[in-house]
Amino acid sequence: MTASPHVVVIGAGTLGMCTALNLVEQGARVTVLEAQSIASGSSGRSVGVVGSQLTDPFEIMLRVHSLRRFRQWEGEGLRFNHIGYLRLARTPAQMALFAKSVEIQAEAGLRSRLIHANELRDLVPHINPDGLEGGLFGPDNGFLDPHEMCNFLAGIVRAKGGEIRQYRKLLGVRRRPGGYTLETNGDPVNCDAVVNAAGAWAPQVAALFGQRLHIWPERHEAVVIHLDEPLGYTMPMVMDLVNGEGSGLNFRHEKPGELIAEIHKVSSIAPEDPDNYNDQCEEQSKVDLAELLLERVPDLPGARLGRGWAGLYPITADHRPFVGPIDASEPTLITAAGAGGYGIQLAPVIGQIAADWVLRGAPVSVPGSQSLAPSAERNVLGH
């Protein structure tokens, strides 16, 4: 690898743009190839939540790295809505996990606290606490606009000399001594290294390089909830899912008279084709969502369902992202994909790890992240 390698990043979603930024900051020459427009894939259909209310120490550590970058970007002009994030607990065992999470987050410099069932309405006055033990609340978490984030990062990448080519689809690959020639629907591109950050399309990109990447594009739907009158408070992000247990319902403030809701827990019977899937919310899904909302927040003022849409979660077998080389003998081809429904919040740290792999041959800046490489043990069929 040359001192200033030319790296092509495939995909201009949050993972691709964060990777491009980390690379260009460290002196690499960077070209981003995007088949459509910036944030046109899964990133642009995300509800943009950034949270650290988890129970796994490694998952929390990853978000510590991400939140550090989000704070930096917020200081540089990226809008971040700090509405807070409340994860609900249904059992004493989940509350015990949450108590441990508070300790882990505190050691990492993050603010969080336990909320007991009789205190939930102090935080979310409209919530029905029946069947709940309490929750875990992070006041500094919140949401951002993924389109704004990707374009904000694109501006920095361009200012630092990087290039972003939109409507440039990768059509073929030729390996050459010391690098690759990438055939596109425009001019071919010669480069020293490639990062596959193509989201739901990452398996197709991998196939062009003769590799197999097992990522399951899972369809998820979101709906706008209109209220007859604005709430007298800002509703935090509320999530009813702990390590796979719970309804999967989540909802949050969007505007004074508007919420956004989705069901995070979905069992798709087959992987979706990212080039041909239903990107609208189905009527039955709206019915299911309405039933869950009536159970958990029954007295919202004049709540009615508005527009809905669907996007894809790129899922791996173990529900952790792939960051690293598929084949250790080809360290110039790095995968950064498969973050599922957590792509926005993990994008800064995934970009950091992917840049490490390209420039240093190992994820030296994030302890333990070698485990995210798409090894033969992890890169398997599953769901």
C-alpha cells in the first residue's frame, strides 16, 4: 500500500460516508461510488435514532466511539435532537441487566439511569405502565436526520479532497497488480483498495469480486402518527425490546404534533430484493402498529396514522456488523456492512474500524473489534 493510497468506497449511506471521512482525514485519496444518490438506500429510510441503552459491554463500547464523533460533528453544525432514549423492561431480570448497563455506561462517561414502573409517567405522561417493571433512560441520546448526516459528511469529505460520484453503479471488477480496475456505468476507476459499504446491496458487490457475503435484507416499516394537539412535553424514543424480548414497538417525538413509530422486531420469511421490494407500509402493518400503540400509549390526543414507508435492515447471522476482510489473503478488500437497524448509530465507529483495516491492516483503534471481521465462522447463512 502506498503512503497515500487511492481507496474507493462503494455506497454513500452513513457507513460509506463515515468510512470515506475517516480515510480522507488520514491522508488517503478517496472516491465514493454511489449507484443512486447520497443516502438513497437504507440510510435515508431510517428513523435516525442514536442510543446507548444496551446491556452488552462491547455494544456499549462501540457506541462510546460513535457518540464521541457525533458530539464533534454537532459542534461543527450537524443537528442532533437530544430527546432521550427509554428502553422498557418487562421483567426483574431485564431490570437487573439495566442496572449493570448503568454501571458500564457510567464508567464510559455516559449518563443513564433506571426508571421504575411508578416513575415512567413522570418521563412519558401518556404511557401505560401495565406489565412493565420499569426502564433504562439515557437523557443525552436522541435522533438525527440521516439525509442531513450523509450530506454533512459529504461536504467534509469533498472539502478534504475526496470525490463523490453519484449515479455510478459498479458493474465489474478486474484485479491488477497492486489494486483494482472498477468498471462502472461511467469511466473505469483504478484504485489500490476497496471498501464495500453497499448496505443491502453489499452481497451483490461482494459477488463482483468473487466473494460470498451472507447479509439478509430484512424489510421494516415506519409510520407517522399525527396528533390533534401538540404534547406538552417532548416524548423520548421509547423502545419495547430487550435482547430480542418484547413487542419491538418503538416510537418517538418527530415534531410538536407528530410522532414516528415502527416495529423493530420482524420475522421475514425470505430476504428482500433491494432492487424490487415494497417500500410502502402495508395496511395490516398499520393495524398491528395501532394495536400496540393503543396498548402502550392509549390516551394520545386524537392520534391517527399518517404516511408510512418501508426500508431494509441488512442483517447478519449473529446480528453484528461485518467490518474487515472476508479473505485475509486480500487485505485491500474490506467489508463495512450488515449493521441491521443500528447503522446510523454505529456508522462513525464502523467507519473508523474500516479505515483502520485499509490503512493499518488491523482495527487498532477500537479494542476487540477484530471480532467484527466477516470470518468464515461469522459469514454464514442465518437470520
